[in-house]
Amino acid sequence: MKAVRIFAALLGVAMLAGGAAAEDNYDRLARELTEAGSSLENKKIAIIPFAHADGRAVSKDGSVVSERLTIKMINTRKFEIIERSVLDKVMDELKLQSTGAIDATSAKELGKVLGVEAIITGTLVETATGKIEVNARLIKTETAQAIGASQVTVEKDWIGDAPTPMPAQPQAQEPQAYQPQQAAKAAAPRERHPNAYGYFDVFLGGGARTVDITYENSGRGVFMTEIGFTPVLISNGPYREIKLEQLEGGGVGPLGMRVGGFGKGAIGGAFEFSVNKHTVEPQTVTGTRNGASTRFTLPSGDNYLDMTSFGLLGNLFVRHTGKVVDPYFGLGLGLSLNRVYMRYVRGLTASSVMNTPVDDFGVGLMFNIPVGVRIKLDPKTHIVAELRYELNNVSFDRDVKGEDDTINSQGTRFLIGVGFGF
């Protein structure tokens, strides 16, 4: 069997992210917390003065850090920040501490009274060099869930809140200075971005398609009787090339599955495996013999072509991020492995002499352009509806020397599927 030409293609997307060259640690705090809160619908938030992790009751350090962070957050122009005087008054009325941890009940009360969807709070830890480690968290008031966190170390360049006195026996007290720092870090785990998710989809599709079949042999040529036709008014051949064009195709598929995901941005990808069934029933079509226009009447009875295709594709997707609905479009490219069965066509696949049927193996190039929508019923359950243009170009040769035959199946497919988020 003649070696079949195999097409290979690569899909790649590179994304670069950079920050401003002059960004200081307060800018970094504001930027990372702003990114974490991009999914918030209500852009009003409150910043609670930070507290020392060692539990001291009053802390000027916490007020200074939260005030500087407030200025940075205001300058981002992404959120509406509750004024400190208003915040202190409300916290006094609710009998809440002006610094320190906010529990679930306190967070909900603040959210209702202030009309905020989230608050920023955190802890401070003195380092051995006299600097302040800031552990900040963005917390949703409705659920008390931390949806973002950031950690930086800043210079203590203000007066007040003198450092904690050195213990008389530093070796004995050293674990006590280390444990709060570890506890503060453990309290701010890295959170997954709200817009990021992975998925596993199972889908089924169908729709109209057209099929072109080309027989080409530059050596011995192709005869009409070999490909299922009985010449009456035209010559049997041989012909260098015979084409059957715009055949009405049938079949089912694709039936398949894919695994992929999206990050916090618009770009995502997936790997897809699918199975398609292509058929061509008896019909009369136009085509060419060595370029001359000809009408062909396919043999009556069973299908002229039965082809089963196994596709392996890589997909690149671009979406519009929504809370429940993610519309998307994309590009898919990959290979297909095909069983080509032609009941009325003669070849050398079944015997050492030209005989029917042709039962051949072909490798093809698959290509699709999907446009669809993903509906997230909940984080674990998705519904997917997709319309795609799909093309499968397959090479085979009937095991005949000098042969170079192709099947080109293309059309619009509608898919419906269910997805499982992770």
C-alpha cells in the first residue's frame, strides 16, 4: 500500500503579563486584590484596619497600612471605598472590633449595613529585621469566603507602636515569634480565580454534509468500471483523474468527548476525541473526467461510500466571561484515522486481483470552526450547545500502484452536550 501523506499542525498561544517597573509593595497589594475582585458585581468594598498576628489589642501599624492601601485602591478606580469615618461609626454601632479578625456573622452584618459585597482585612507580622509582613485577604461578606489574598513586606517608616520588647531568653522565645508568622501564612491560602475552571464534555452532533471523491492515477489510469460505473455513451478510460463532486452525504456524528479549561482570562483550550459516520446513498451528480464535465449516476442499492472516522484534535477557544453563560468561538485542528468502505469500487484491498469491495485505511486532516455557548448550571454541571463548520480530508489508494485518491467531507454540524466542571 502506497504511503499516505500525513498532515500535522501545531496550535500555540503565548500570553505575557508584566507589571509596572516602578510598582512598590502597596501597589502590588492593590493590584493583586483588585484582580481577585474582578468578578464582584457590586464594586463597593470596605477596608478594615489590619491587626498584629500576635494579638495585641491596639495597633497604629494596622491603621497606617490599611490607610496606605486605601489610597492605592482608590487610585485603581476599580472600586468604591467606604470612608474610614463611616466605617468606624458603623463598627461601633454594631459593637465590632475596629481591628482584628472578622468572623462570618460580622462580615454579613457589615455587608448589609454598608452595602458592600466584600471587605479587605488581614494581619501584620514583625520580622527579625524590623520590617512588617502584611497578609491581606479579600473576603465576600455574604459567605465569609476568602476569594483573594496577597502577601508583601513593607518598611516600618512611621512613628508609633514600638517593636515588641526582646525577650530575656531569645532562644526560648524564638518559636513564639515564628509560630504567628506561619499561622498568618496558613490563614491566606492561594485561591483559584473565580473565572478559572476545567471541564470534561460529552457531546453528540449531526447535520448536513457534502462529499467530494477524487480518483487519480498518473500511471495506469483509472477506468470507469473500476469505480462502479457502466459506460454507455462515454469511454471506459483510462483517465488520469475522475472526480465526483458535491455528493449529498449522510451519517451521524460527531459523537465524542473533550477535556479542557479556561484560566482567569478569555483564552482556553481543549483536547477532543470524536467518531463520525459518513455515507453516500445512490444519486445522480456532476463531476469531471480529465477536466471534462460529466454526469454520474451512482449504482442503486446500498451506500456507495461508508466511512468511519476517528478524530484527534486540539482546540483553541476564545470566550466572553459571564457569571452563568460563557459564549465562545474557536479553531480546531488535528488528524483523523478512517476506515473507507466502498461496496461498488474495485481495488486490491481484498484480493490480489482487482475486485470489489474496497476496504481501505486512510489518514486525514481534520479542521473545524466552532461557535457555541456554555451554560454553567452550577460549578460542576454545564450544558454546551455548539454550531461548527467541520472538514475531513482523507487520502487513500485502493492499494493500486500509482493511485492517489481523496475523500473530502465537509458541512455544518450542530452539537449538544453535557459538561462536568472541575
